[in-house]
Amino acid sequence: MSLMDNDEKIGMMLINSRRMGLYQEDKSKTSHDGILDEEIVEKGESIFATSKVYGTTHTIEERHLRHFIL
């Protein structure tokens, strides 16, 4: 914990609901292997999008979230 910055600590406490890329109808919105859902969901498009939900890679690398409900 002492080596983590505040964003990384916060990311460990949050949970994000994401579907797997295998369930994404538009395969251009998945990772190169089709496993991860990379779609950006704007507010109001689903009950989970309270503001803007970014793709899986962005969420892990930039927002430091590590807990997902798949």
C-alpha cells in the first residue's frame, strides 16, 4: 500500500460492471482478441452508465480499477 498512489488505492475500492467482449455485438468495440469489451458507454445508454463508462483497457490502465463484475 505504501508504494501505491491515491488513484491506485481508490481503484482497488471500486467495482465496475462490464460485459465480456464475447457478448459485444459490434466486434470493432472489443480488444484485438475479442475478449475485452472496449466500448465507451455514454450517460443514459444503460442503467450502469451514471456518467460515462470507459472500455476495459482504459479502466484498468488509466482509472486503476481492478474489480469487475462480469
